[in-house]
Amino acid sequence: MNIFNIFNRLIAILLIISLQACGVGTQSLLGSVGNQANISGPAVGPTTSKTIEQTEQAQKAAAEAPSRKLDIVVPTFDPGITETKDGDTPTWPELRRAEANLFAIELKKALEHTNKFGAVRVTPDRSATAALYVMGRIDTSNGGSVEIDIAVADISGRDVIDDKGGFSFGTKKPKLHNVFKTKSFSHDVDEKFYKNPRNKTKNPYQPVFEDAAAYVVKLLEDVDSKRVNDLTKLTDMRFAASFSEDAFAEHMDVKGGRVVLTSLPNEDDSMYQKIRAIRVRDQLFIDELQTDYDQFATKIAPSYHLWQEQTLTEISARQQAKRDATKAAVGAALLLGLAIAAGQSATDNSYNPVGDSIAAATAVTAGAIGIGMIGDSIKNVEEAKMHNELIEELGDSVEIDIAPKVVAFEEKEQKLVGTAKQQFAQWRAFLKTIYELEKTPEKTL
């Protein structure tokens, strides 16, 4: 054996040792081919049917887990319109109702941008079906400042914020829908924002929605795949029970105010299959509704952005006008007081030609200036009133417009009219009619 052959054998031995040290022996390399799960039993020959079934289920679960994400419904916000003791509302109702839709749309976009959830859909109310509900309420929106309250719940009725605890949500805030605790988010818009041409197409309120979306992600970051699967199944059952409580409510129970899934109907059950088909059509309808919301947002965006910018300017002007009015009123009072004092000095019994002339001149001058400042005060108050009226006009100009639509399910058609909420209610009634026809086998569409 020459030195060259000895060297080759030495290299081969070192290579084998290296592979074994790294855990990449012949057996492990072969074992990784085909992506087979590790199972107990003989290393060769066929395995039992039970083992094969368990392996296939494990592989299916592993394949589905990364792609399964919870769907979210974002109902249109509570506009936060409350009546004062005098019966007047402190906000402009038309504008707030428009913002209730706009804010839900913006929160939806922010949630989508996190890439942590499945489908995120805006709906007219919280009666829609989804695994998660992110609900909002408008506290403040005046162009310069915005504050919203957010509540989070899942399909079982669990208040996620309440369960998590440890967050600095405002305990003094009323619960959303008198049920769910809330977390508040606020943002003050810098006046320079509107002067930057790069911000022309940006939403000055955007930070508040991004913060809210990040908070929702934080709340739900520890939801495991089993919980995702359970909520998804419960979502199907609650949707089914909304059409036939007698047929599907038996698969659920209510414990501590929460709905618990206790069983599932047979996959071959004809009514269950029809319910699932209706559920798919319902999701498609809500997906189509997203186009209506997007068109609404696009339509009013120019007016609304103008309102935001001008309102911030008008509020600043109004506040300055009030300050000027106060200063003018105080200054007028002081000068009128000086005029009165000077006049009294001029009519004093002790005669002083020089002093009395100065006092008389002072009285006339102070009186004239004081009366002028009173006029300025009234003018500034009127100016502040004018700014208020301008804001109201801007608010009244923002309206919601949703066109009627005709929907179809197989051979049946229904015309939907009214607001988004009214159309959604009509749609659910239409689906109920479809189900009633379908649940009798001899009736076909």
C-alpha cells in the first residue's frame, strides 16, 4: 500500500467520524427523505393502520398550523354622539357617523398590515360572524386631536382585554356596548403636518390606528393553533345556530357567559353542508361590502381631509379669537374704570386748572379707547362664532351614500336598499329564506 492510498483511507475515516459527530449518519440522512414523522415500532416493514392515521393527522396539522389565522370583524365604530343636559349634541352627528365608518376602515387596514390575521372585514355591526371582533368608539375627533377606545372579544364572548389584564386601560371609561372593557389611544396632530407636501395623501390620524392594531397583536400573540382551530369551529357552529337553533345549539353550551363547543355535527349531515354553503356565500357578500366601504372612503376623502386641515386651523383661530376677546374685554373694563376715576377727579371741589384738564382729557381718551375695545371684544366673539358655524357647515357636508344593490343566491334574487346596516340586515333575512327552502329536501331552488 503506497502513501497515496493510506492518505485517501485516512481522509475517508475522518469524514465518517465527522458526519457521525454532526448526527448526519447514513440512517439519519435516509430518515429525512420523504419528511416522515418519527413513529415507534419496527424500523422496517409496514406499520399498523392506527400509526399511519396518527402520522397523517400530525402531518396535516403541522401543514395547516402556519397558515391558519383568525378572521376579524371590525364593526363600524360607535360614533360617540351623546346628548348634553341642554339636549344639544357636542359633536356634528353627520360627520361622526361618517367617521364611524372611516375609522373602522382605517383600523381594518392597520390590522391587515400586521400580517398576523386572516381576513379582516368591516361590517355594519357586531352581528356578523368571525372568530374575533375588534370594536371601537370615537371619543374625540376635531382635526387636531383624536382619541378612540378599542375593545376586543372572540366568538365565544370572551373579553380579551379583561382576561389579559395588566394593561392601563381607563377604568373610568364606560364599557363598550355595556359589556367590554376598553383601551384608549390618542394622537395630537402637529400643525406642521399639513404644511409638508409629502403628507398630502397621508391620514393625520394614522398613528392612532397603528397603535391600536399593534395592541391587538400583543393581546393575541400567545393564541396557539389549537385555540385557533377551536374558535374556527365555534364560529361555524354559531353561524349555523343563527339559522336553526334547534338543529345546532345542542353542540354548544354556555358557561360563565361564554359559549363552549361541546361537539360537532356529522360532516355528512345535509343541513350542516347547506349551512356551510350559505356561510361561504355570506363571506362573499361581506367581501363585496368591503368594496362599498372603500368607495365610500375614496369618495369623501378629499372633503374629509380638507375638513381635518381646516378644522385644526379654525380651532386654533377660534381659541385665539376667544383669547383676544377676553383680553379686549378686560382692557376695556380697566380703561373705563380709569375714565370714571379721571372724571370724578375733574369734578372734585378742589379746583386745579392743569390737573383737571389732564383728568378730563384722560377720561375722554380712556373712555374712547375702552368703548373701542368693547367693540373689538364683540367683534372677536362674533369671529369665534363664525368659525364655529364654518366647522358645522364642513361637518354637514360629509354624508354617507351607499347605492342599492341586487344580490342573488342560485335562482333567487333580492334587492337591498338603504344604509349599509339596513342592507346587511336585509341580506341576512334573505339567507334565512334560502335556508328555510333548503331544509326541506323536496324543495329546490
